[in-house]
Amino acid sequence: MPTSLKSGVVTGKDYLALVQACKQGGYALPAVNVTGTNTINAVLEAAAKNKSDVIIQLSNGGAEFFAGKGFPDSAQAKVLGAVSAAQHVHMMAEHYGVCVVLHTDHANKKLIPWVEGMLDHGEAYYKQHGRPLFSSHMIDLSEESLEENVSECARLLKRMAAIDMSIEIELGCTGGEEDGVGSDDIDNARLYTQPEDVLYAYDVLAPLGHFSVAASFGNVHGVYAPGNVKLRPDILKNSQSLVAEKKGLGGNPLDLVFHGGSGSEKAKIHESLEYGVFKMNIDTDTQFAFANGVGKFVKENEKAFFYQIDPESGKPYKKQYDPRVWLRECEKSMVERLNEAFSDLKSKDKSVAS
């Protein structure tokens, strides 16, 4: 019987059911980084239009921007911005008629206090509502030793599992940089996760709660010239095979994440779906789409952004410079790019929301 879940934010067992529906159906969900209500609403609109479920996530910088760059305390802004964004998604998601996973993106060692601050709010929310505020948080300690990475993830997973949350970990490094996390100066070998490291993480984390793995197979944040990024989805296949063999499990036992999805070859995207990828991050392309929407509008209505009234004809430009007009163009452009993402990931028309 096909999975059927209540529309809105999914957490706990419903989140796990959605992940399994993706893997069994041979598709993945786009995980879209957001920065404000405009980008959140564009993601929800695109998901509803494509009848697909979706993952909405915030980086630390996106969360801070949501709170307002003028907020006096940067660390507090990162926490409160994430909480505020989550509350907006909880309020709106069910009315768009799709299932939404709420997630936070890369948190390296210096950002662990950000995650712990969000968990403080998440625990209070759980106590009041019986469910967590977020579906999952990502901990990216790929710059640390394997032992420290997995040990710290285990400590945090215990806390998350107590309120029906999942954790996403990173093994191997995603190249490039995103909101201050990561580096372009990474030894090439580290861009490819070792299956033995995945097995080690499985042994430690599986008894504690649910986790997903951002396993690196040449992924890089950002968009680069063709040929610069060498994706090897077989890395994912080898990790799945080793864990399945050593633990006596069925095919694709790991829940895998594809980071650095912007600009990736479609054939490599499709191949990764065969190996248990249920989530692909997309940020750079959607940022450009959002900007491109306003860029085109400004080019076509240039005078409206310098004059309230045309100095020659006396024509008022209020209907052009009204923020609701040009921000809507940004949203529409972002929706158009996400249409492509849902198609690439084969999730179109596969929402499990009832």
C-alpha cells in the first residue's frame, strides 16, 4: 500500500516513512536553502505545483538573515532566525498540500552552539506540541578526525533522538564553500568518502537513532565549468554494499544525501538515485534564479528604480517599484528553476501527502 501522510511538516516516524517512500520509488527530494519568507513561499509553491514533497533548509547565514542583518547579536540571530523560519513553515506547509522536511544545513565545529541553541527551542516545542520543531539537523565535522566526527555526532544524536529528530552527518568533504563552512583548498582524495568510514559511523550511530549520510563522491558547492567536478556515484554504491554485507541488511540500507547538487550532470544525478540518495541539496542555482528574476524586471523597468514619477512624461511608477511586484518576479523565477529540480530528481507527481 502506498505511503500516505498528512500534509505539512513531517517529523519522527513520518519523516522516516517519507525517506523510505523516496528510496523505494527511485526518486529524491530537492533540499532548498532559504533566506526569508519569499524563498520559503517559492519552494512551497513549486512543490505544490509539481505535486512533490520537498525539503526546506537553512544554513547558519540564511538563518541569521531571516532574523535580520541588523539584529545586534549574530549568534542569537542564527538561532532565532532558524526558529522563526521553522514556525513560518509549520504555519503554511499543510495548506500547500505537500509534505515538508525541515532541516538545517552544514554546522561545523564552531557552529555546534548554533545547533544546541536550536535544540533548546526544539525541546521546548516538543514539550508543548509533542513533536519537534525541525525534522533534522546537519552536523558537518568532516574537517575533524573520523573518531571525533562520529563521537560528537553520537552525543548530539542522543539529544535529537529523544525528541524524534534525525541527524545528517558528513563523511568526506564537500568541496567549495557555503556560508563560511568548507574550503576550496581540499586534498582531492578527501572528496571521496571511504566505505569503511561509513561502516564505522553506522556501528556507532545506528543503535542511537536515525541518521542520514552526506557521503562525498566528488561533490562541490557552487557551479563550475564542465569537467571541473568529477562525480563518482559508485562510491555510494560501494558504501551501501559494504554496510549491507557486514550487517546482513537488504539493498541500500543507508539513507544518503547528495550535497553540491547545483550544476551537476543529470546522468550522475539519476545514477545516484539508484544507490539510496533521497535528498539533493540545491542552493547556488536557486540563488541565481531568484536574482535573475529581479534582474530581468529591473532591466525592463529601469526608470522605476530611479524615479517615482517619470521626469519626462510624468508617469507614476508605483506599480513597478512596489516590492510585491518585483519580489514576485524573483519567486516566479525560483519556482521555474525548481520545476527542473523536481523533474531531475524524478519526484514530480509523487507526493505522499493526503
